[in-house]
Amino acid sequence: MFRLRWSYGLLLLAALGCRKDVDTFQPYAPTATELGALLSDRVPSSATVSTFSLSNLSTDKVLETASGVQVFLVDTDQLFAKEGSGIPTPCSTCPDLKIEVTEVLDKGDMIARGLHTIGDSNKVFETAGMIRVKANCSGQALELLPNRTLKVNLPKANTSADFWVFDRTTEDTKPWNISPRQVYEAEWPTANGATQSGYELLLSQLGWSAAGRFIPDQTSSFCIQMPTGFGEQNTLTYVIFKNQQVVLPMTFDLGKNLFCYPKMPVGYQVQTVAVSKLGDQFYLGKAQTEVGTNAIFPMNTQLMTEEAVINFVKGL
């Protein structure tokens, strides 16, 4: 009996000794928030933000950015109130009125600023452009008075109908709200006497607004599968439409180990993008595909420099 037990012990040790090595993933510190901050800091051009300083403004005024976005200040003594107070702040009594206009007209800027084209119930919309207008008087944040609107002209060489104003009440990543205000196709004269075409938006609040229209096509779940070790803690993933201004961040499903979007319009040509940072190393995944029904698309990543990742996002 002793010999049998001893022989079994030798066999067990031999089996353990011959066991193949098991691949393990080296855990890294969470970097997704760091990646978002890096893109926000490095990608947008300084030319996309225009600040106008005005003093005791008592007449109507049109503010125009370098790219031709126009913001109309009309009836300026009955336009703004101190934020949260409802107390009117006449522009004529403000010695230091600052209006800041941020314009987001391409997909790379949307990603960098944490923006997307998601409406209520995860419905996808395309956009003709996004604008943020902020105002303050001597450092005090302002808001529009009730029943007042701010007219904005958004230049666009080729326009189309059925766009509406979308807006957001906060600076977070929640879906956009569609307003009851239609966006109008318009033309206006430029300073050099030419005619500019584009969109006219009437905004009922300051902050972020967009010209958008929902994509009504059939939808389905769409997921991408990343290599082992790439998850929500270290990776930002997006689906970008090829021929529309559509940017959709994807959500990580831990149970399936997939990044997914639940209501993706079917039949569109898209680019999938994944930006990751593991330790001190940056990775970029990118691929072209067409959205199918309940699709799971495998994504590979490549080791890249930080500069290469930034330049890629800028070029989207």
C-alpha cells in the first residue's frame, strides 16, 4: 500500500512539473480619465474658442468668430440674468461683459471634448455642428432671461432640411434633448460682400447646443471585441460614421467583455476607434466596417506614440 501511494505522489508531482505556463495579464492603473483629459487638452485648436470682451454694451451687436459663426446680441438690457437668480443684468450696466463661443465642427473635436450625437433613449442623430455660448459679467455667470432666445448663424457650404436644435443642461455625458425649435437654412452677407449659406439656430439657453436630426433607420446592437486586458479602465472606444457627423462612444459590458452600443443604425459605413493607455504605453485600434445586425466586430490594437494618437484623433 505504501508503494502505491508513493508512486501516485511521484506521478502527481511529475504532472504538475510538466504543466504549461498560463498566460496572465499584468494589471495596470486606471487611465481612461487621464486619456480623456489628454485628448481635451491636446486635440482642439485654440481657434475653436473665441472670447469677446465688451463694456457697458447698450446697442445690438453681432459677434463673429474667425470661422464665421455669428452670435446676435439683441435688446441687450433685457437679455441676461445672473445665473440661478432670475434677476436681470442689463448689459449697459456691465463694465466687463465676456461672451465665450466654442464651436465644434468635426468628429475629432467631438471626441476630444467628450461630446457625442446621442439623443433620448439612445437614439442616434447626425449633427451639422455644435456650439457652446457662455456669458459672464465681472466674473458672475449669466443665463438667458425666460422667453428670450439667442440667434446663432452657423456657416455650412451645403445645407439640408429637417434639422432641429438639440441642447444640454449640464456638461456631463448624458444624452442631448431635442427642443421644439427648428433649425432654418439661411443665407447672409459676409464682410467682403459675398453670400454665406448655413444654418440659423434660435437658442433658449446658454451652454451646449447642436443642429441635429435623428437617423430613423432600423437599429441593432453593435459591439467590438478588444484583446485581453483592454477594458473600460484603460480604453475609450467610439463608432464614427463615414459620411455623417456622428460620434458614438461605446459602453463596456463586463459580463460579455465587449464594448457595445445598443441602438446602432444598420447598414452604415463606420470607423471603429479605440484609444488605450496601459502603463506608459499608448495603443490605437482602428478599422472600417458596415453595421450589421447584432454584430460583434473584432478589434486589434497597435502600439503608438502619444503624438501619433493625438494626430490621429485630430484628423478624424
